[in-house]
Amino acid sequence: MAYWLADERNGQHFDWLQRFDPRFWTVNFPRPMMASLVDTAADALRVDCEFHHRGELAGVIWESEDTLDHPLLAYETKRDYSRTTLRFRWRSDGILPLDALNGPTLTIEGRDASGTTRSWYVRLWNYAEGSPSDARIVLPFSDLQSGFSLPGETVHPSDIDRMFISLAPAGYVEGSTARLDSRVDGWAELSEIVCEGHNAVLKIGDILLPDHGEQLATAYDDAFNQSPARLVRAARGLGYRGRLLHYIGMSHFFRLVADSEGLSVDREGTLCEPARRWHRRYFEECAARGYEAIVSLSYELFAARCPAAWQQRAFDGTPGRTGWEPPSALLSPANDEAMEWLRGLARQFVRLMEDAGLPVLFQIGEPWWWLMPDRRPCLYDAAARDYFENAPEIADLAQPLNAEQTDLLDRAGELLARSTLDLAAAVREEAEGAAEILLLAFTPTIFGANMPELARANLPLGWAFPAFDRLQLEDYDWLTSGAGAERRAAYRAVDERLAYPVDRQDYLSGFVLDPADAEAFWQRIDDGLDEAAERGIAQRFVWAMPQVARDGYTRLPRTKEDNVQAFDDILYPLALGRDVSVSPQFSTSVAVTASGHERRNALWSDARLAYDVGPGIRSEEELGILLRFFRARHGPASGFRLRDPFDFSSNGLIDPLTAFDQIIGTGDGTASVFRLTKDYDGQVRNITRPDVASIRVSIDGIETSEWTYAEGGRILLDSAPSAGAIVRAGFLFDVPVRFAEDRLDLSSVAFKAGEAPSVPLVEIREDA
């Protein structure tokens, strides 16, 4: 399907936004404190915080440049705040009051009149009327002064990049890493927000793409700093409907408590208040906009806050770590306390979804036994060792395993399956109504790197249909690298092992970690969505929203032309003789200069063929067949196949075809899809309508049957050829054509008199 990587708005619809709209503020803070921002009304926002150290503070931020929204939905950049006034009511509790030292301060970052980078610190209490925790604040930017007391240094308001209000806990000490005596819970609310004067409103992208059939994935770890309304607005504007897949993440949702290891997650599985309030608002917004939210909870947890006993470990005791920075640990399915922690979190999210009026949709996200980079499985934490009893060491899953080792993998799979089924049961028990449980598996980790036995542990038979309501698959490592053979082999293996019907499967297509890869990767991601649709997968998700916004990925809805395949895959019914005329045609622009020299420009890379098949008609009976065929095609409306009597084989007109006739590609160790082509002394023609039964394929001179055919003249090899391997093919082929005219002139008298009718056909260009 068509897509676009938009980098700016260029004529698309826009609206007007009041500057300082609550939906477009953000919040940021250092770990391990937690904070979130929600819009509570059209003119109000609230920030909730949980502080753990004396030196922690949160910033409530307004950016002059919108770097978070999709380019077609972003607000315009204006750094001039001169003659602009911001008014709001301030209320707070649990944080330093307005009149305190280090109380809420507006830090303004920009440049002074000379262009020198500067920061100004505006004490809000200097512009407040009311009490230190409930006041009305007026900020006239052209008259603001920096400093603890007035008068102070005048702020230059005409070139501001961003501004933020600092929130600090009682007992704050700048730069201190000392622990607070106990957790401090605080909040601040800005309400009755009004912006007046110069540049009080901003243009903002306001596109609303029609439903294109795809759905979107988000993650709290990526979006905790934004308002839920902002995220849902973006999804709707970009044409995503139906379901939003929301990954809770691994680092920002849990409450922390002090223990012997420092600060660790609360063993009761308590959500921190910022995450609870954010998700309540997120689910409310989803319900209001007609979305269903899928909550995704995984076995990953921020390593620095994960209890040591919960973590999966290799045989030598080394804990498993993901490649993210900072890294996450993997919870052991054998650890009852860790699994109950997950179940407790799941119950809380069930209640939040139901409180918002949403159906309970819950994804168990990528549960697995971790592998070290050297392929050692992490099956040996203390709880797992107790469960397995004398578990043998597996030093490398790519090496042959004995019966004792494969038995360990089977038992690990059984334990993993049991833990996920227990989590699913907890969700269903907590839900007042029906709950839909989805399981997500990442196939490159399960089937990659020549580890044939790994599926015993990480794709257990206990997951087989109907253990879960839906099975979700993702394979972004393979998808973005072009490893099509591995992807198709994994689909077959999953189908054989778990047997989920195609209407119970979902697909996640993504993602682009490095923006430098955007051009190449988004094409593959978009193709992956189309491939999933061709396989019959109805629920497809783009992973994930931050990359969609960053790179401007814009999936366009199908047009009527996309949905109508105006081609009848049948052969022209009459035999063609040598009297048929064939005319290859190119399109070339020729400019003749004043001196008589020419400048020629070839507009087409391949010839377009034209035929007149009328001279091949031999009887009135064939005239009748032609007439019926013409009417059935509605004249030129539908195409069909034509076997060109002069060019229908990969190996000329006389010699029999072989598997070595045409070079169709060279292996690179990853690519497994090759298109059929025919070479005419350097001019290459794409073959889109081969006779499939005739195709023969070879790799480096050895014929192979390990391939399948895909529409459009594509050969899908079961495994990618090694780098430098030459892929060849032999085949018979037809030409896709249509009738050239809406009218067919036939005369029995003229035909009997020996006059052949004219039946012109033209070749149809097809995407190869």
C-alpha cells in the first residue's frame, strides 16, 4: 500500500491551538523518581510525582518547537513570546510551596538580544496572588524579571526555546543523592490556563486520515512524559482505528520501596500513583475516541530495581540482561513471588480498564527464557534450580544436545507455559465480564541462530490453540533486514507447533531504531503489513508510535483502484498463428538542437507490446468465441493472459527451457525473494505472468525444488542463498494484455470474403 515519510506540513489541513494548551506540555525527571502529566480539562493539567531522594526535581515543560508529534500534526514553531501573557491558577501539595527557597521556578532557556545562549530563572511567587499552595499567577513575558526577588534581570522574550516549572519535594537539597526519610508524594495543578496577547494562538496540523485498516502500538516507557490525549489524538489523525496496543514497559510504572538492595519494586505489585493516574486518563481517552486498549505486560523489568532473586540467570549465576540502555532483567517463571507480582499488576490494570468502560484486552508480551549472546540459556536462577532439580548445564544451544538437556528444555517450556496460563487466569478472574487474552511471541529469538531445540523452551506446546484467545507474532529483526526466508519458515513452524487459525493471529510490523535507517526500513515495514494482509491476518499493528511520529510515517488508505484487481487470470482462448502482428514500443523524447544534433531521453525502461490478433482467427466459430470473450472482459476493462507466439520462453523459441536460462539474482546471505526476469542483451524485462508449472530454479548451477511461487513473478526460496551465489531460473510466460478499444468490429461477410478483422491488444504494465 502507498505510504509517505512526511517531514513537514505542506498544504495539509490545520487548525488553531491556544499557546500553552494543557495537552502539549510534557514532564521530565531523573530516575528513580516517578512523575506523569495528564490533562484534566480543556484548560487544566496535573502533574503527579513520587520523590525518593533529596536532590530530585521534576520539570513541567513547554517547548517552542514540537519535536514529539508527527509532522502533519505538530504545532508551529514560534520562539517569540514578547507581548504575550500567560495566566493560570496554581494549586499544589507535597512539593515545596511557591514562597519557599527552591520553590516552583520558571526556567526560561533561549537567547538574549545579542544572540548569546542564556537561561533565566523566574520565581513564580513574585508573580502570584494568593497562598503558597493556591494562587493565581500572571506571567507577562515582556515584563518578566529573573531572580529570587524583584527587581531582577529582565528576561529577553523574543527568542525562547523552552521553559519549565520545577517541582521539588519538601527537604530538597540541590545536587544531593541522599535518600529522603520516606517517599514524598506530591502534585501540582495548573488550571484556568489562558494565553493572551501577541502569538497567543499557534497553527497546528489537523489532518484526519480515513481508516486504512492498520492499528498502532504505544508504550508507557516512551510516552510517560506526554499527556494521554496527545497520543490518542495522533493515532486518530493518522488513520489508526480499532485497537491501540499499549505496552506498559519495564521502568516507569511501579512503586519503589526501600529494602536491603536499596530501592526495589514493591513486592505487592503496586502501581505508582503517577502511572495509575496516567493510565486512568489514557483509558478514558481511548473509550471517548472509540478505541479499545490492549494492555501489554512483559517479563522484563528494569534491572536496577528488580530483586536479585527474581532474575533469570545463566549456569554460572550471571543475570540475563537485554541490550537496551539502561538494561532490563528477565523475571524467572520459577519464582513464585515474581509471578505473583505480575499477576497483581495485571489485576490493577483490569480494574482501570473496566472503570473506563473498556473491554478487558490483555497481552502477555514476549515471555521467554533469556539467552546470553553466546547462546547460553538463563535457566539456572535459584528458584529454577530448585524446580528442575540437578539441571544439566547447556553451554551452547547451537551445539547438539543430549536427552537430559532436551528434557530440561521441555520442562522449562512447561514451566513458562504454566506461568503465562496462571497470569491469564488471574486476568479472567479479576474481570467482571469477559477478558480476551493475547500472547506475543518474537520469532527471531525463538528460531534464530541455528538453535533447533530452543522452541521446546520458548514456544512451549502448552501455548497451543486454544490456550489463548489470540496469538500475536513479531519479527522486526528479520523484517527490517530483509530475511524473508527466515520469516516464512518461522510462520510455518509456529502454525505446525501451536495451530492457531489465521483469524486468531495478529502481526506486529516494525520498528526503526535508528532514524538513519528510516528510508529503507519503513518500506519493508509497510510491505510487511501488506504481506500479513495477504496471509489473512486481519489485526495488524505498526510498532511503534514514537518512530511513526519521528520519521513521519504516513500510511495511506486504500483507494477503490487498489481494491479492484481488473485482471482475469485466464489465457486468450484462441490459438495464435504466425499472421498475428507484434509491435514492441518504447517512449523516447528527441530534441533537435539548432545545429542538427539530437538529445534523446528514454522515458521507459522496458518496451510496451501491442498486438493485433485478428489475422489469427480462422473460422466463424472462432469469431463467436472472440465475441463472448470480449463481452466477458467488458472490452478493455479487464486484462488477461496472452501467449506471445514469438517470445514465450526463457530460452528462445526452439531450445527447451532449463533451470539455468536466466540469472534472476545474486545471493547476499539474507535475501530470499527473487523476481523472474528475462535479459535482452542488457535490457531486462520483468516477468509477472509466468506459467507456474513450468518454472525451474537453480542456485550456483544446482537445480533446487526448495522454493514457492508468489504473485507478480516472485520466487520465494526456502532459505537465503549464500553471498555471491548465482540464482537462475527457466520458465514459460505470458503477457498481461487488454483489449485496446471499447469497440469490436466483426463482419461475417467481410470474413467470408477473406478480410481479417482487426483485434488490437495492448500490454498492461504490472508492478513487478
